[in-house]
Amino acid sequence: RRAAFNALRTEPPVTADGHRVTVMVNAGLRDDVAAVELTGADGIGLFRTEFQFLVSATLPARERQQRLYRDVLDAAGDKPVVFRTVDIGGDKALPYLDHDEAGEEENPAMGWRALRLALEREGLMKAQARALIEAGAGRTLNVMFPMVSEPWEFDEARAIFETQRAWLADRGRKLPNQIRYGAMLEVPALAEVLDLLLPRLDFLSIGTNDLTQFLFAADRAHPKLAVRYDWLSPSILRFLARVTAPARAAGVPLAVCGEMGGRPLEALALIGLGIDRLSITPAAVGPIKAMVRTLDRAAITAAMAGWLADPPADLRGTLTAWAAAAGV
Ligand code: PEP
Ligand code: MG
């Protein structure tokens, strides 16, 4: 099977009825970028910039950050890279950052992390913005903000980048040709105000790892709760359907970058919901491409609409049977 997946490296993920699906990879280290070439993926849909912070003994200086981002862009070549600004804090506390003002956190996943921390530690965010903008000189820079819960957080984060861009422009420095700003949808509250944010977004990416844990109030790493954390449950799928429609109407590209997209049955369901951009772990690219190439998108779209309106008792079982009967 591995040989069969390797043979798909140069084959595009097009469904049996001719719809092109975008399959990108998630990455976090310089060496991960090789996976784009090895798998034939369409780019990096999630570059977790906090990895460099987590593996460093001291706060990575702006120059070091910039070097990493430039190396990643060079290695990706013509293919797009989406840089997610740091998702640190909570359970990803750094020994060299003073997290004391967060106090003892009883629920670190819901704590002072990601944008919540970065918007208050403005020096950290400014340095990262400078590093990314400098690294993106002469190219398109895609920046994505994690844990956006309300539109103003996106606006503030974007403003920090725009201030850095203006500062560099004043000094005649070479800038990115374009900066595209996106948000992660992983805090359910954002869905309720998404219509207010969509006009300002260049893209949206759903982080199903955190989204699922917050939607079910079920810790994503808790073994006792794994059965409650089901990506193929009507709650998750209806939620995803509900945010897909306005994003499409607004013309905002929508992706899923959580682990859900790397599982063939789950990816099949996502495509049935109209989500055709996936960013997944590199090892999943072959299996997902293989699934996509045998899938009749029109058929799964119609089937999903029926299951969402009137969910069968065992949606996972129903999907499994559907895939087997369809030869997917
Ligand atoms: C997610 O939450 O789905 C996600 C992609 O981000 P992370 O796994 O890094 O929290
Ligand atoms: Mg997340």
C-alpha cells in the first residue's frame, strides 16, 4: 500500500467526478518542509511557529525567527505556506517566559494562551510580525491567528502586523507582495459572530482538535473521554455545515487543519460538507489522496445533506457502510 501511495505523489487529488481538493500538510520544524515535496502536497496549511519557541532554551531572537521562516518559504518554493502566530501558554508554558500573571491555571487549554497571551505581550507579537514580514519580502505572506474568540482580537493582531509593515515601508525595506490574514476557528463562540468577521478575512481555517474539545467540553487528550470526542457526530458535522455556508457565500477560502482531516472517513465527510481544503499530517497525504480519487463528490454531498437533516443513530457506521458500498 505504501508503494501505491507513493505512486500518487505526482497525481492531483481530484474526485472521481472532477472536483479538485486541496491537500496541504501541517508542519512545525524546518525539516518538516521536505514533506511537501515527498508527498506532493499543495503546500503547508499550518506551520506551527511555536515549535521553535518550545525547543529553544531561550526566547528565539527576531533574527533566528526570520531565518527559520525564510528557510521554510525557500524550501516550499512556489507552494503556499500559512504561518500560524505563536500558540504558547496554557499547557505550552515556556521556562524563559514569565507566565506568572496567568496564575495557577486549572484549565490550561482554556487559559491564557495563543492570541490571548500574544496580544498582551506585544513585544513578542511585534518581533514575530517583523520576522515574518521580512522573511516574506518579495512573496505572498499568509499569516493566521490562533484561538480567535471575538473579531476584535483578529483586528488587533492584524493591526500589529500592519504597523510593522508600515514601519518597514517607511525605511524603504522590501516588503511582501501581499500579506493575507486568516483566523483559526477553534473557539465555538467565534461561529456565532463569524458574519461580522468574514468580510475582513482572507481565509479561515478550522482547528478541529481544539474545536471538538470545546464543543463537547471533553479534553482532547483524556482517554476516558475519547468516545465523547467524535468527529463523526451530528453535533460536529452540523456545526461545520453551519460555518461552511457563510464562508462560501462571502468567498472566503475555508480549510480544516485539525487531525480530523487526515482520517479518510472524516475527510470524506468534510468533502460532503463542502470543505475541500485540508491541511493534514504528512503521513496521511497518500491515504487521503487515494480516497479522494475514488470519491463521487456529488453523491457524498447529497448523502451528507440527508444524514445531517435526520441523523442516523450510528453516523460513523452509516458512513463506513456508504464508503464500502461506493468502493471508496
Ligand atoms: C487545532 O486545534 O485543531 C489545531 C490545528 O491546532 P493545535 O492542534 O496546534 O492546537
Ligand atoms: Mg488549536
